[in-house]
Amino acid sequence: MVKGKRGGARQAEPAAHRETRSPSGHVARHDPTIAGMPIFTVQPRGRKAAEAWDRNEGRFERTDWLPVHNDTRFDEGNVEIRLSYPVWLSEMHESVLLGCLVLAGRIPPARREFSPRVVPLATVSRSDERSASGRRDDRIVISTTAYALLEASGLAITGPNYKSLPEVLEDLFQIRYVYRGGSEERGGGTELFNFEVEAGGRLRIWLSERLSRIFYTDAVPQIARFVSIDMAERSRLKGEMARLLHRYLSVVVWQGEKARPFYPDTLLAQVYRDPPEDRKAKFRRREGLCKALEQIAALDGWEIEMDSGRNDARFLVTRHRNRFADQSEDVPAGEGGDA
């Protein structure tokens, strides 16, 4: 649970925590820049939901320009990326995208299928199928079923989820990204994700080069940096806020670092698109935030305390090391940490 701050040294993680980690087949590798963008949010529910949906129909927004985390994928410095996305993307959309990344990670390197380059990639580096260094720059293809995708996404295998899945995939297809170097924009928008339904109902899913690159590390470890989202942990969380916060904290809290502080408004901005309308709504959101953090704190390997010794309380978040380490330019590969 979320506890008040206590004095004294923090105890080491019990051995049982390390032994009960999720198998790697349930971990989603994710690009640290994309994963840090709050494009998936808690969506309105109840009697006001219809009005909100009407207001947001067809509405797209763009993220700020964010620096691409350095790796040998780019030969130029100061490269930035931004996304264009529909504002109605929810926690289910994020779960399905993460499920695709789980499935991509389950494909052994020798069995990976790469799609031919159908359209020029909007990248800063070379966009031919195989670069001079022997690195693949095209897209990883996933062949799967609706059942397997829902399972990998941590979603219930129910009729409503089966019914919603095609629309969710269509919405994910509408996410576009573009690079720039300095003030110059490079190329047109490239879809982050694409798919088709084959005869018999099987799904073929293409990951963009931006997402595909994080799976090249088996052959050339320095090519890509990634963060890991434990989907078995995520599946134990109840409610959109808890699952969205789990992704965010998995990205920004390094494994093994000292407790990192967060103000409530910082965390709420990651899961709600607009600020609350009144004080009562703000109170309800903060109450929901505490309950969501209590769920995350109950997971093995997480520790969350409340520091109430200031005018505005802060949450101190610690993520203990586990064997499914993330790769970051600040931390050697295999030692954990987030970019």
C-alpha cells in the first residue's frame, strides 16, 4: 500500500520477489520515447460520456517534439520525434499495442519475418531494406489471432473485447510519427502500426521501424534502447488509471535507483487529458490516484511511500531490480534502468 514516509534505511528486496518475476514471454519491450508520451488516457464514462465523444470525434492532437534517445540507429545528432494521434485513445488501446510488442518479443530471431518496404520510411538514416552494417530497417511482421492478441494484452477473453478489437486496431493505425533534425522536418508522417485481417480471421500486424528497431538488439545490442513493461503485473491491476500509471512509472523509474519523487498533479497529467473542472473532481481524481498507487505498491518489486512533509504531498517510488532488465544509454545493457 502507499505508506507515510518513515525514517530508517529501506530494507533490501526479499529473495521471494526475485523468484516470482513474470516470465520474459509476458514482457513488452517498448521504445522509451514513444512510451513516455501520454497519448493513452482515462476516457469519460457515465451520462456525460456521449457528449464528450461527440466533442472529440475526429479530433487529433500532436505531442511536443521530444529527443530521440541516442543509439546507432541514427548517424546525426539532435534528432527529435513527435506523434499525431486521435484524442480518444484509451487504456484498451495501449494494452493492445503492448500486446503486439509482447507477441513480437516471443518470435525467435531466426524466425522473424520482415515486410518488404512498401512506402519510404520517414527516417533520418537509410531507408533501404538492409543497411551497410547488415542491420534490418524494415518492419517486423506478426501473424496471430484475436484470441492470442487479447491474451498477450492482458485483456479478458470476452465477447465485448472481441467486438471492440477491430475498432481499436483501426484507431492505432491512425497514430503517425515524424522525425526532425534541428528545425527541419524529415519526411511525411509514418504510421506507428498497421494490420490486415486474413482469410479465416487471422491477423497480420506490421510494427513501424521505430518499434521494430527495439527487437534488433539480439544481434547488435547497441542498436536500440528499450524499456520493459511487465504485462503480468499490469494484468493484476484494476482500473484504467492503475494500468496507465504502471506503464508510465515503468518507463521513468529506473530499476535499482533511489526513490524517485512525484507530485500528484504530475502523475494525473499522465492519465487525464484535461485538468479537473472543479475542486470536487480534483479531490476524486486524487483519491483515485492513491488507490491506483496502492495497487502498484502491492506488486512484487515496487515500493511507494508518501512524503507528506511538504505543502503538497509527494509520492516516493522505488522499482527494485529484476532479471528482465531494460536497456538505456545511461545504463549498460543487462543492468537495467530506463532511458
